[in-house]
Amino acid sequence: MKKLSSAALVAAFVLNVLPGPADRISLLRAHAALSQPEMVELLKAVDDRQKNNGDWRAGAYLEQKEKDKVDTVYETEYYRRSQDEKFMILFTKPKSSAGQGYLRIDKNLWFYDPSVGKWERRTERERIGGTNSRRSDFDESRLAEEYDPSDEGEEKLGAYTAQKLLLKGKAGIDLAFPVIRIWIDKATKNILKRQEYALSGKLLRTSYYPKWKKVFSVSKKADVYYPEEIRFYDEVEKANQTLVLIRGVDTNPLPANLFTKAWLESKSR
């Protein structure tokens, strides 16, 4: 039996979940609608499987494709410390971006550029490094806290049976996307596909999660899941897309001064 390459496996996954002929995506019409409490519990399960109630450190490789531009590759380190709810992304490559970074303190997101030498406040809609990714793509999942769900039934995505939910952002919360449609694998409770919209209903971005990995969280003392690979497709500028590979995950506790230390080290590179 011929073994498929990683690229072929990803291509097959994307082809299976993209909207297309009825033999690829079929609705299970016999599905009984979930109640509001059941949908909220499902979102909590999704959040819990990805949430590390402690500390988290990882590296991320980002590959950005844009129309009429040369592909750009970024390497970053990102850190999350739940005790004081801090989150940070630092760019290490390319050299032109090294030392740049984002820092979330409480509910505020800040950007630092060493060539300018000052902090600037940004919104949750900020594209990380100009790619199609956002801060929320790397941070803890908070769907149950931030959105109200509506049931849209079950749907087949290739070999997977997914629960489809429409999520509308709760009032008073600054979100990158006020409306989201997600497909949750019923077997694992991991997200397979996600579409994000403006308030007007315009589709802005589609994401696919073909690979998930389970690791043991030292802080949580339980298993957590994270997407090893995410593919973002810009639905406004159709030629733009971003590949994110997450690697080197470490769930050991982070020292309180880690954020300051990591920031100073990044500026010296």
C-alpha cells in the first residue's frame, strides 16, 4: 500500500472539508437539535481540551503567501502564564522582524517594534506580523465565555462527523471576529474547521485544523490538546493564506520574570 506524504494527507483533508459535491459533505437531517445548556457544555469541553490552566511555552513557524508577493517565513516564540493572565509572542526570524512582539496584559494587547522603540496599543483584530493569524489563534480557547451558540446540526466532513455551531459574540467583549461558525469533531471535541464573519455577515476567514496533538500539562495535571498545524485562508483577499506549525511545546511552570527576560533577550538578537 502506497504511503501518502504529509502534504498529500493535508491536501486530502482540505479537499474533504471544503464545500463541494453532496458526496463529500452530507447533512445528517435526523439530528436532534441540542439545547442551549448542551451547546454551552460542548463549548466548555472544547475549551477545556485545549486550555492549560497553568503555563505554556511553544515555538511557531508561520508561512505567509500573498498575491504578487514573495512568500514570507516567520519564526516566533510564544508564552502564556495564567496566574497573571499574561500572553506574549516574540518574533525571532526573519532578521527584519526579530525583536518585534505582542504582549497581552489583562484585556489590553500591545505591540512593540524595536526600530520605533515604543509600545502601541492594538485591537484583537490585529493581524500577527501582518499574517492571517490573530492573537486568539495562539492563546487559550474561551469560546464558552465569549460567545452564545446556536445549533446548526451535524455534518460529515470527509471521514469525520462534526457538530456545527454558529457563535455570536457576547456584548461588551472585544473580539477579533464577532460571529464564528465552527465544526467540532464529535469523537474528539477538537475543532476541524472554523469560519469567521463580520457583523454584516461577510465571510472574512476560513481555517482548517488537520493535525492535533495531545500533551500532558504539568500545571493542569491532565492532558491537553493543541493544533500542530493550522491553515488560514483569507476570504477577502483570496490569494492570501497562512500556514502555522506549532512545535516545541513546554507546559512546565514559567517564572514570574520570564516575560521581561524573554523580551530583553529578543531585543538583543
